[in-house]
Amino acid sequence: MEKIISYPARKTSLGNKEVWYYDFTRISSLPGFDKDESTVFEFNKKGIVVKKYKTTGSGNSNPLLGG
């Protein structure tokens, strides 16, 4: 699967699912336009995507994010 959507920044197991996280951070020169989010894919044991979503904040500790 990594060949199709690239290797994730993080992987975890959640029950019988494998969860892949793709983190994204953008630091803008304009206040309020910074972005820190993750795109998440949940796979079942057969490797089929059963859920996909975005979350806010990847836990990035970059001080330029103003968090």
C-alpha cells in the first residue's frame, strides 16, 4: 500500500485496525493562516480502507505555529 499513497509519517494499531497518519504543517507569513493537520486512514486486517478523515494538530511543537 505504501507504493500507492506513500509511506506514512506515523502508524499505529487500534483494535483490529491499522491507522496511518500523514501530517501536514504550513507556516504562513500572515497571522491566522498557519495549518497543522493530519490526514488519517484506517485499514482493516485485509488492508482495505474502512475510514478516512482529517484531524487538527499533529502534535507539532514548532513555535512558529503560535499554538
